[in-house]
Amino acid sequence: MLPDASRFNEARVNDPEYAEMVADLPDPEGEWSPRVAAYGLNELLLREILHELKANNAITLKAAGGSPGEFKEFPAPRTAVHAARERLERDWAINFAGRFGFTPDDV
């Protein structure tokens, strides 16, 4: 339960045996997201500021005739609640599309 920036975690990741063990692990599936315990109001506000700055830069580049490229948001924590909401929204969409004669394979 120590914070990521603790001296213990620094010593652990610099330990050769631990580094070998972690290097042998498979790459994680899915996109990285911060832990809920490490994500508070400050992190939320900094994320929002970052997104606004990126949006402003994109507008400035476009106005100057450039191409801003794809805007990728910085990830927020993902929890089981998020997964359940996405599943419920998908189920609702499949049910709604079914009313028009579409099957789940069509959606």
C-alpha cells in the first residue's frame, strides 16, 4: 500500500532479481490506466488542463494551415464499474437495434 514514489518501490525496481522476474512477465493486455488509489482531484484537474492545452494547440495548428494529427486523451482509471456500464450500454444498443430487425451480429 505504499505510494509508487516510495523508497521501497525504488529499491525494488532496481533490484536485479526483481527486474529479471518482471522482465519475464508477458506484456499486459489492453491500454494502461492509472490506479484509482493514485488518481485524485489534482490528477483529474491536471488531466483536464492537458486536454484543453492539446485542443488549443490543435486549433492553432489548424488555423495556421497545419494538420494537428490525432488527439489521444490521457487515460483515467478503469474500474469494474466502467466495464459494467459499457456492457449495459452495449446490451441496450443491441436490444434497441433488435427492434429494427438487426441481429447482434449486425451491431
